[in-house]
Amino acid sequence: MFTGLIEEIGKVKRIEMFTGGIRLKISASKIMDDIKVDDSISINGVCLTVVKIDNDGFAVEAVGETLNKTAIKELKENQLVNLERAVKLNDRLGGHLVQGHVNGVGKISNIQKLGENYFLEVLVPPQLTKYLIDEGSIAIDGISLTIAKLSGNKVGLSIIPHTWKNTNLSSKNIGSVVNIETDVIAKYIEKLLLNKNQNDKEPFSQKWFEEMGY
């Protein structure tokens, strides 16, 4: 589990292919004092397991479903990546609950500089929009952000200077792909409501609303 507060910007130093997957060597410094083999690390919002540690970084591996569902497969050597260690039970939850289980890949469609701030628009997969609301939470490449504007499958995000400087967003361009994770609470609510309604022919039918007291 993560919070969406990026601890460090790392760099992809090397990408190695093996049967069924890839191994990424990531350079890092700040987080290296408290990680070990088998720890979970969020890399651009994807929860991966540390398989090796050396003097200037660590290595992780990604296979199968992770490569199919995320933008990890699009990474190139020397590309900047957002890093966050798994949250400890006694840590503050400064962002929102982020699992590191990416729901889909989005694309940046607009970047505007507004004074010292930035405004980004990201096109998300249409099937994810049901989990999004104005002023709700979303993780973009592992960054906990608040939705400023929602129009169809276009998500507007206001980025403060601190976030712009201390994440990989400053290295993004229009057309860049990003990992999307929607709020896990919204997904649990949907599951509960659909289970409640499993005997009805239509989700959220008149019968369901009557049973709920509406």
C-alpha cells in the first residue's frame, strides 16, 4: 500500500529482457537507506518487488499482466520515474490509499503553465470514468492528485510547483503515457452495490432503489 506522495525521482539505468518479462535497474539515493530485497516499491505507480540492491540503486522485474496493463513496457533507459516505498502502519497517510495496482494507461492531451502552477489534461480509458468524480482522488504515475475538472474521459489536474518539481511530471510532454489508478474505495462501493443487486435484471433498478429506501 502507498500514499501517492513521491519520495524521490529515480532514473532507469538499464533495461534487460528475459523470457516473459523485463528487469529494470533503477538509480536512486534517498530511499536506499531503508529498502531490502523483497520490498515493494512503487515505480510510476506500479507496485514491483525489489530483486537486487547495489551501491547506486536497485533492480525490479515486471512480467505478464504488469506489462500488458501498465506503461512500464514503454520505459526507456535514462527516463525519470517516480519512486515511493510501501507505507508503514505508523506513517501518516498524506495522500490517499494507492495500491500500486494500475487500472489502465492514460495519455496527456494538454499541458498549460498558469503562473507558477500547471494544468494537465489526461485522457483516461472510458471504462474507468465511472470511478472518477470532481474533487476526487486519482493516481497518475503514482502521484496522488485531486481531480480539478472532469469532462467525459478527460481529467483536468492542477499541479502546484512543488509537485511539478519533485515528480517526473516536469519531464512529460503532450502525448506522454501515464499509469492510471482510480480510488480503491470507489471500486469497493461498486462491488458491494452490484452484489446487493445481483438478483435484479438491471443494475441499480427501481426495485433496488426501493429496497434502499429511496
